[in-house]
Amino acid sequence: MQFSDLNEFDSLSQRQKEIIVESTKLISDKGIDSLTIKNISQAMGLTEMALYRHFKSKTEIVQTILTIFQTKMHAIVETLISKDLPPIETLSEFTKTHFSNFSQFPWLTSILFSQEIFMLGERENLLLQVIEQMLKKIGAVISSGQKEQAIRSDIPTESLALVVLGTLRTVTLRWHLSGQKRNLIKDRDAALSALLNLIRA
């Protein structure tokens, strides 16, 4: 997942892509509170009025970042599924990829868990789309594993998918709230081990 490479997003103009990249840099370097139209325009050497010609508000910028995140996560999951690995291995690789993304781009947690951003327009709907999309993909892998008798079938598929995604979110949130001081890889391995022991048939 690379937020500096937005070539596949044809709906965005080149200037919009540059604004998104600069916005992610601001969040990464100075936190979510630094993401203001004034700071973005200053960093890019633009006037605020010039920036407003490309995005109507900070909210629209954040929503665009979330949409990019959703699209890139979808592509990653599709790539994993296309490898046709055993279901347990697919879930393991998905978990490792999930944490690798947040480890590489820790500023993403500032957006996903910020209380301020929760108040921005349609963010909740975008996050719900991401959650539902991930549940659907994870559920498909679990269902395949249940048919192969590799994953327990005494618990409904959706419930197991919720356990998997809920565990990933909780471990990520814990890391975020610690100021990213916890050992994310160690926590990931412990969570993954517990998850696999829980869902194996």
C-alpha cells in the first residue's frame, strides 16, 4: 500500500493527488490536528483560495484519503485471495498485511481512531463500507475453510469474521493509544496465534 502512488485514481486531478500526498505527510509528521487548509496550502506554496478550487473542505480531503485506503485494502485482499492459499494461511497473511500497513503508515490510525474526525460528515458511512467489505472478504475465506473442515463450523461464519476483524482493530487501537510504543509485531503474533487456535477445526 503506497499513498505516494495514486496513479490508478483517474478521478483525481494531478493537483488533487499532490494535495492528498501532502496531507498524509502533514498527518504523519505533526498529527491529525495539523491537517488544516492553511497548513496544507502553506506546505504546497499555494493560497488557501487556490486549494479550495480542488477540495471544498478538510472533510472532503479526509474522505478522499479514506476512499483511497478502502480501495487499496480491497486490492490487497483480492490479491491474497487470488493466490488460492489454504484458508488458514490466507487469514494469516491477511492479518500480517493488516499490521504491516499500519506499521508502515502509523498516521492512518490518527484518521481511523480520531474523535475529531468522527464528526466529519460522511466518514461514518465510509468506515462502515470498509468494515462491511472486510467482513465480507474474511467471511468468504472462513466459509471456504469451513467447507474444507479446516475451520470450525459450530460458530456462524459472520461471528467468526467479527472475531477476526474485532481482534485486529483492538490490537491496532491499543498500539495507537500507547503512542505506538507497544511492540506491534509481538502483539500481532500473539493475537494471530490465539485467533488461529480459536477458529481451527
